[in-house]
Amino acid sequence: MIPIIIVAVLALFFAGTSLILWLKLKKNSAVHKLQVDLSEAGILASGLAHEIRNPLNSIKINIQLLQEDLEDSLQDDETKEEFRETIRLVTYEIGRLNELMTNFLTYARPTELKKEALDLNHFLNELIQFLKKQADEKNVVLESSLPKDPVIIEADSRRLRQALMNILINDIQIVPANGQIQLSLKPVRDLAVIRIEDTGPGMTEEFMREIFVAFRSQRRGGTGLGLSIANKFIVAHGGGIKVESTVGKGTVFSIILPLKAAEV
């Protein structure tokens, strides 16, 4: 009787193990298929975007040539001004489409990081100085509060710069004149926390649920890819973005990144 029970238990054990292995293999196969599908979709999207961008650039050049040829032939000042405005609008829309294609390519391609030791203190200070002119033109105060000591992380400086610029430029465009954007950096245990706080219009809970979804934009004329790309690059660095917002008061982005192991 006992041997039969042992055999039954062993049979159940091996059956259960076989089932787990089969499910694991099935899952791995599904993940692999998804990765292949995404890779192929990315390649297709890249090719399509390039095919769209090339004619756009050609159209832009020809419109500029057309403007040079026709503008002088127009005698009436009012007609000439209307012509200039039409050309300006067409050129603006071409620029928007080009920007959309560039962002789409960035979003569709797999994120490959080239990490190196990076002092966030120095990195953020340079970024703020670079964006201050743009903030000043909008009459927005852009300030930073950074620690004295270096805060070292391992990061791809190009990707991290684009992620943070997407958030900061989005803030500069949304915050009204005489508004403020405050950036601060603080190491917390084994993490570096970058806090970007603005006095903008804030966001509803409904929009916040979709803030990192592609092609969702609160800003008129926005592509809805800037924050999606920012989130993608931060997650690729092993970090994350936390968003807090109150309608009519402003928004706080907390970008969390792991410190370099030696620094921890």
C-alpha cells in the first residue's frame, strides 16, 4: 500500500513539474514571439517614417523656392502678406510633421544604452543653463537647487539628456508667463531623486492616468510622444517617474534613478 502511495505522489510531483516546465516554455515562446513582432514593427515603422520624411523635406525646399519666385511678382501689399502667411503656416505644419516623425522613430526603436559614470550635479547644471534662454523668452523663471557634492550614476548621457529635456521643455511650454519651474536633486539611500516642480495649470486625474501613453497631449500642437519617450528612457536606466499634480496649482515630476554601485 505504501509503495503505491509513494509512486502516486512521485507521479503527481513529476506531472506538476512537467506542467510548470511546459507553461514556462510556452511563456518564453510567447515572449520571444512578442519581441520578434515588436522588432519587426519597429523596423517597418522606421522605414515608413523615413519614406515620409524625405518627401516632406523636398516639399519644404520647393515651397521656399516658390516663395522666392512669386513674392516679388505680387504688387498688392495685402496679397503679398496673405501669401507670406500661407507659406509660413505650410512651413510650420511641415516642421511639425518632421518633429512627429523624429519622435516616432525614437519611440519605435529599441533603447540601446551606452552607460558611463555621470555626475548628475554637473549634468543638470549644464542642462538648466542650456534651457534658461528658452525659459526667459517665455518669461518663465527656471531655477535649480543642487547639492555641493557630486551625485554619481551610471547612465547614457544622450538618452538621459533627451528624457529630462522632454519634461523640462514640456513644462516651459505649458507654464504661463511669470510662472516658475524649480529643479532639485537629492540622493536618498541608493537612489538619486530629481524633482521638477512647476506652477503650471496642473492635470486632471483622468489625464494623469494616460500621461505616458503615446499620442496623448495636454498641450495644443503637441505630439504626445515627448513624455512617452522620457518615461521609456528613464525605465531603461532602471528608474521610474512619479507624477503628482493638482489642477490650477501645478505638477511635480520625480525622476528616480539608481546611484552607481560604488557610490552606494
